[in-house]
Amino acid sequence: MNTGLYNSRLATILLAIFACLLWSTAFVGVKIGLRYSEPFSFAGVRFMLAGLLLIPFWWKRRPAFSEIRRNLRVIILVSFFQTFFMYGLFYLAMTMASGAIAAILIGASPLTAAVVAHFSDADDHLTLPKTISLLLGMAGIVILSLSRHPWASPEGLREFIGIVLLFLCTVSSALGNVLVAGERSDMDPVFFNSAQIFLGGFFLFFIALFIEKTSFSSYPLQYYLALGWLSCLSAVAFTLWFVLLQRPNVKVSQLNLWKFIIPVFGAIFSWILLPDESPHLSSIFGMIVIADSILLFYIGDAQKTDGRIQRH
């Protein structure tokens, strides 16, 4: 095995794990912030602030206007799918579902990404083991959905709608990842992320002005701590993820598989840190099924990749 290739792959894996651990803390922060703010305005402020926080890291090597104009289309597309549409749905869903359920459902995004990559990337097909893992993950989602008993009460129906919105989030995220991976341009990924995340946040906040009761009064300290953490998390994790997606020989589906960490740690953090949430048998079982499906998916794909590397 080529040592340089192995080290590069190991570094990619470790950085992907770090980014996913950061993302797994987001569910607690969002639930805390939503106690005091409407979903779209909270999301908009978060992402605009995250985009601004990145300015010092790209200002000295800022791209020329011609480069920005050349890449404007992909910036807008990624901003729409990866920030505006995805997080608009996500924050709305978080007003309906618990932090733990949201973590588990968003954790299934690698499976959605694999399906999207199958239809958009000629070199990233669904094999039989991948399909079995995908069906297993979908079974976990069905278990979680039915455990809400949407037919029994308005509250159950509300949670079920939240679960559907969270699933749509994973589709939007997968489309955004494919767009980033397909645009291997020479644009600085830090600037790229700063621009798309600020733009998405701006439009979320703009919409909030018309459809929400946006308040500009002061909030408790908890709100600002949650907002600050989520903004820093977005700036670091999204930039890191975009850098990894633009590395050569990195497949969208392989990178996304490390998101199995998100349902496990996201649910655990929610159960520990949110006083109104506690584990239930259905949520634990669904979390295990989804995490296992992603691991099985990755193991089969990694073995196939290792076989190709050894032959070369």
C-alpha cells in the first residue's frame, strides 16, 4: 500500500470524525436557542454571524472580483441547498421534534447522500451490500416514525411531520455535498464557505422578517452562549468539510459515512444536557439500527477501496 496515500486517507478520516463530533453538539444548542427565538430568525443570525467570523481567515488572500463572478453560480446553488433550504427545514423541524430524534434522523444523511451520489456520480454506484445497508437504515427511520404514533394524538402527528422535514434536510444536504464535490475549483474553500453560509443566513433572516414575529430585544445569557457556539461550530465544521470534499480521490458517500457519529453522540448530548429529554427504547433501538447500517455501509465500501489500492 502506498504510505503517502494511506496517511492522506487517515488524515481525511480523522478530520471527518472531528467535524462530525462538532456537528453532534449542534442539536443541544439549537433546542436551547429556540426557547427564546423563532426558527428562521435564529438560523439566519447564526449563519450570518458564522460567515462574518470567517472573514479574518480569508481576507488577505481574498479572490478577485472576476473569480467571484466565475464561481457565483455554484456559491448561490450551494448556499441554497446547504444552508438556506436545508437549515430552514432543520430549524422548523426542531420546533416539532426532540433533539435526540433530530440527531438520529440527521445521522442517516450518509445513506441519503449515497443514493444521490449513485444517480449523480458515474464512479459512485450502489452495490448490493450498500443497498442492504440502506434498507436497514430506512428501517430505523420507520421505527422512529411509527414510535411517535402520529395517528394517536396531535402531538404525535406534529413529531411525525418534524421527522419528515428532517428527512428532507438530508436530501438537501446530499445535493449540496454533490455540488461541492463536483466543483473542484481553485477558489479558497474558506472564502467559499464564508460566502455561501452568510448568503444563506441572510435570506433566512430576510424571510423571517415577513413570516415571523422577529424580536430585537435582549435575550438571556443562555441564548447568546448557544448562538456563539453554533456560529463558531458552523464556521469551523463547514469549512473543514468543504476542504475534505475538494480533496482528490475523496468520494461523497465515503466521507459522509463518518456521520454515523452524529446520531450516537447527538442523542447522548441531548439526553444529558436537555432536562426535558430522556432516552426511550424506540429511540435507542432506532439509533443503533441507523448507526449500524452506516457502519456496515462503510466497511463494505472500505474493503472494496482497499482491494483497488493493493492491486495498484
